[in-house]
Amino acid sequence: MSQRRNIVKMQSGAQSLEPVAAPNAEAKSHRKIGVAIVEDDAKLLSTLVTLINLDQDFEVKGCFGNTPAALEGIPPLNPDVVIMDINLPGIDGVECVSQLKKICPRPQVLMLTVYEDTDAVFSALRAGASGYLLKQTPIEELLNSLREINRGGSPMSSHIARKVVDYFQAEVTAEKKPETLAELSGREREVLELFAEGFLFKEISDRLGVSFGTVHTYSRRIYEKLHVYSRAQAVAKFFGDKK
């Protein structure tokens, strides 16, 4: 199996969720980087456990399929790094990061997700994540990113990093136009009102009967039409225009 293949393509060969021992048992004094994984896709989780444990620098200490299990199980393990998905059942990964950082601030959180839209990226970073990779990332890049984030770095997929740069450039150069809520479609306005009421993306998708990704698409259109760059700014404009 070539290590150049990306993580998603490698999932089909994984069978067991049990950690696989590293083949090289030398140097007991070598301190491994402790990793916890929060991922609800069993096949992908199995693949990650296997590939990470095959590298002598790492040890997978625990795996969790949802936010409540992660919030209960990760603090006693005190891992160095937590790999976090966003689209978890129930409470999403962004909220999981936010809550985890309050009760267990030491572990560095690396998001590993299919979502690459600006809101997902910045929501995760604001919640406390220190890195953001896409699931098509090659395994060797993931392993290097785990080492980097453990050293205090902030690894990101290249076009995710570009989104961060574009965001800050837009903050400096964008001209704010006097747009109003009338520019929004009925569904976009509905999503914005739910934002204002404090609903999370997963809760909004369940409430409206649409996918998690569709809610992110609506949020991106809202930001573009209102010339804002975050959920908080959109909500602030919502209340300002309603006065």
C-alpha cells in the first residue's frame, strides 16, 4: 500500500479498531506523541489508528465516535494531540473543540475534515483548533502535521492556508457596501435568524431538513451578500438592520 495514497482512499482496507503496535520495539526511552481521535466513520477511524500506530513516533491512546464520549474520555488520557472531525453525530466537532479546550486545554487539536469552506475553517480555529487538514491529505503529510502541531506549529492544507490569507487581506482592503437584509433569499434569512438564536450548524441542518454542507453553503452566501466574514458579524448586522 503506497503511502502517497490519501487517507480517504485507504479506508477500505482497514478492518479492526484496535491499535496496531509499532513494528520497531527498540528504544523504550523514546517518548511517543500521544494521539486521540474523534471520528464517527468506523472504516476511516480504523485506517487512522493503524497508520498512526505504525509510526514509532506515535501512540493512539483512544478513539471516540461522538462529542459526549470524547469530552468524557479524552481528559483522563491527556493526549498530546487530538484529531477532530467536524461532522459528528449530534454535537459537531467545532463545538466539541470549544468544550474540550475548557476542560482539557493542553492537547493540540488538529481538524481533519472534508469541509473546506471559510466558515468551517474559522469556526474551528476560533473554537481552539491549532491546525486544519482535509481528509484527502496524504498519510505522510498527516504524520508530519501531527509532529508539527505537537511542536507548537499550526499545520494547514495549502488552500486552507490561502483562505486564511485571503480573509485577512479582505479585512484590510474590502469596501463595505450598504447592503441590507433584503438581499437575502427566504432560506438564507431563515438560516441567519437561527444563527441569531444561537443554533449550531448541525442543529440548523436537522431543523431545516438539509445537509450539514448545505447549511455551510447558505452561510457563505449570507457572508458574501452582507459583506461580512463571520457568523458573529452577520448576526450583528442582522440585529442592526432590524432596528
